[in-house]
Amino acid sequence: MKNNLQNRCKLNGFPESIESDPIVFTIVFPIVFHLYAILLVLVLFLEWSSSLVAAPSKEHSTDSEPKKQSSPTSIGRGVSMRVLWTINDYKVGEGEGSVWSEEEACDMLFKPLDIDDNKITFDGKTCLNVSFVKKEMSAGDYFRKSYRTTPQNLGIEEEEIQVIKTNCDLPGFKEYIRLKDGRLIIHLNGVFFYFSPNVNY
């Protein structure tokens, strides 16, 4: 029996003196086992708590980066990205309604227009708190009734146009036209001015 116990202790890597000392089995091993268990729990707790502390900082860093990228003032020396329109063409109307001459109309070329949700800026003047009412209309009916002309005379091939009415007092912007290709048309002093859209980077 004693030989069996010795062999088993040797196989488990314990020295032979352990079997002769019952204090080792009854006091030392339980203390060591409990200390090992406490250490293991402590290590697991520290890993878990450090992962909780690291998580919010990652969230914070990812939230702050898109805000910087999406900031319009951080692009190109503070120039915001927005759609502007510039007068790139005109057609002097026919008949008595034509107040401006060809020269006066030509002077308007390349003047910029800025429109956003509640503001119109054109020729150095701005309308604030603008409301917009949009309506799809037949191009032929609209130009015939409003200006006694045809879309073909104005170089417009579209059958449907969008007519936009506003409360803005800027000349030409109480009512203007938007074409499907993004161009705008205003009628000012007997002249139809065509604005082409540009992207300002």
C-alpha cells in the first residue's frame, strides 16, 4: 500500500517527503489552491475592466473623425461645397416687353447666383427667409401664357418644366424656371437669362 502511494506521488511529481507530512495536505495545499483561484479571478477581472475602459475611447475617436471630414469649412481654405449657378447665356425677348438692349444683357454674363433652403443671393443683393413653391407645368403652355413665346424660340426642348414661385423681391426671382438638366431661367427686363450649375470646391 505504501509502495503504491509512493509510486503515485512520484508519477504526479510530488516529493516523497510530502506523504510523511500531513500538514502539507491539510493546510498548505488548500491555501495555495485558494490563492491561485483568487489570482485567476483577479486577472480575469482586470482584463474585463480594462476592455470596458478602452471601449468608450474608441467610440469617441471614431465619432470625432467623421465630424472633421464632413465640416465644409475644412475643405479648400474655408470654401464650402455648394451648388452655385452662373449666367452663361441669354436671349433677348421679342416685342414691346424687351426693355434691355443686347449690350445691357451681355453685361450680366457670368454673374453668380446662390440659392439655399431659405436664401437667394444675386448681383450683390440677398433675400432672406425665402419660401419656395414648386410646380411642374407644360413648357408650351407656360411660355405662351406668361411671355407670348414658345420653348423652341428659347432653345428649350423639354416638354415639362418646373416653375418656382417665391416671396423674394429680387428682380427676376419672384418666379423662375428650373430645367431637368439643372439650369435655371429668369426673365428680367425683357431678357431670358440662363444660369448653368457649377460646383464650388
